[in-house]
Amino acid sequence: MKKDQNWNSPSKFNDEMKAVTTVAAPSELQKKQMGPLAALAASFGLPRLIITGFLLLMFIVAPFVGNDFWTQISNVINRFSWNAILVLAMVPMIHSGCGLNFGLPLGIISGLLGATLSIEFGFTGATSFLMAVLIATPISIVLGGGYGWLLNKIKGGEMMIATYVGFSSVSFMCMMWLLLPYHSPTMVWGFAGKGLRTTISLEGFYNEVLASFLQIRIGDNFKIPTGTLLFFALMAFLMWAFLHTKTGTAMTAVGSNPTFAKAAGVDVDKMRLLSVILSTWLGAVGILVYEQGFGFIQLYNAPFFMALPAVSAILIGGASVNKASIANVVIGTILFQGMVTMTPTVMNSIIHTDMSEVIRIIVSQGMILYALTRKTEGGGR
């Protein structure tokens, strides 16, 4: 069959995204013939080694330019705990062959609906977080089901269509946040008495409900959000366990070789649909965890570009378009969030000018650009 040469077609877009910089992994014999540093670079990846080295350099330089070392460590750990589940949401769709979930904003919107409805119904404290998760779950299942059905109809162009789904859903909700009949005085605009505010404080609701659980404090500047990290560990373990079940193995088989999986009696469309629903639900839970650490709910255009950092983090961690692991999630999130956190802070202190936002944008967008041009097939790097 003749390949589609139309650049505007979804299949052509997916083919080009998958073909970017595919690097063959060295064989075991080649690794044995390498020196220790070369072997480390081959197994961990030279680009990741460079990013890790630069991040360590930022930590070393920080105290010498007036930044408290333990504060910076605490900031990186906190940002990791906020974002890790959003990155974990990439794993199911990668395993099923649906590619990178650029439609993550759909899951985020499910979580935002759960959060706002929980407050609207009058729940407070830890109960409001639990209810937000419970309310977001059926919403994410319905939206994820529709999203998965759409992706099954356009196989080969998932990542392009996912981008459209994510952006269009955010734009649609920009109207709905104004039109939905919310009445809670903590959320609606003060003068009109209707329409949700752009930013909603979680004080008195589930602000730091996980972060404050078993929190470790050392002095004034160093704290570890133990509860949030344990919650991520639980989600990561459940994901690992699921991928080792019969259903999870079937899902991975569909992503690796859908023809073989179909011949073995696996319902390919069902596995893909399940992976999209699971990814959407993890996106909903992930944004709720992010909010409890951040302290605010942000609506309207806030979810627009939240998929790109998550996609970049898992790619930087060593994942490919059809292979991802929990280790990729952890490594990628630490590297990406560490760079985004440390670089603006240290550079500001060096040049003595408040350019943190400019530097943050340059670093984060540069990391995203790097990650998207390093996307590889399984077995590559």
C-alpha cells in the first residue's frame, strides 16, 4: 500500500513523530567492550547523563550564589510529588500502542469538575479530596470512553487527534465554567454571583491534605511531603501490578504487535479503550494531587499546556512511543521538574535580575523541544 504523503493527515503525522531520531541500542557484546563511562552512557543514555550532570551542577552552585541548598532540594521534591501522577498517566496509552497522551487535558478537566463539585456540595477537609476523586471517576470514565472510541476510529493518527481533543476540550470548558450553575460563594464571581473564578483557593478544603500527612520537617527550610509521595508510590505500584496481570499483558501485547494479539484472541479495540480510560482517570487524580500541593484550583486556560510537560518528562526518563516503565516516570519527572525549578532560581541569583519567568519558559520549552525530538521506538534511545 502506498504511504500517505499528505503532511496534514493523522497517519503521516504519527509516522513522522515515530521516525524522529531512532537510535539502535548497543548489543551486550558492545557494552562489554566499552569502558565504564561509555557503558554507563549507553545504558542510561548520554543526553540523560548530561541533564543529570547539569542539574547536579545547579545544586552545587546554588549555595555559592545565595540560595539555601535544603530549600532547593525541598522545592524539587515538592514539584516531583505534584506532577508524578500526571506523568504516570502516560503509561497505559503507551503500552497499548495509542502513543503519547496529548489529550491529557481531558482527564484534567474531569478532575477539575470533581474538585469544583466537591466544594459545591459543601464537603471540607480530607473528605472534599476523597469526594473529588469519587466524583471525577465516573466523569473520567465517560469522557475517556468517548476519547478511546474516537482513537479507535482513527488508528495511526492517535497523537495528532489527541492534541485536538485536548485543546478543544479546554476551549469548550472555558465557556462551561461560566455557564454551569455553581453557587458556592467561595468559587463564583463576587459581583455577578455566577460563573467560576479563574483561581479558587483550597484553604479549608483539601489544601495539603496529602502533603501534610506524615510530613517530615527538618528546620524551617526542608520538608518532605511524605503523604503525597506515598500516594504516588501506591498509584505506581497499582499500575505496575496491573501491567503484570492477564489484562495488562494483553494490553502490552496489543501495543507491541496488534496483529499477533488479535490472532491470539485479544480484543484490540477493547484493550486500547481500557488504556485510554485508565490514562484519563489517572489524569483526573493527578490534577487533584497537584492542586492539594499547590493550594489552588486553576480553571479556564490553565490545563491547556499541561500535557506537554508530562509527555516531555516521560520521554526524558527514557520511554519511547511504545514502551514505558515506572522507572521512566520517576527519572523523567525528577529531571524535568528539577531543571525547571533550579535553573531560574540559580540564574536569577547569578545575574541579579528578576528574569525567573523568562528563564523558566526558556528551560521548560527547551526541555519539551528536546524530548519531542528524542522520541524513539522501543529498544532505542
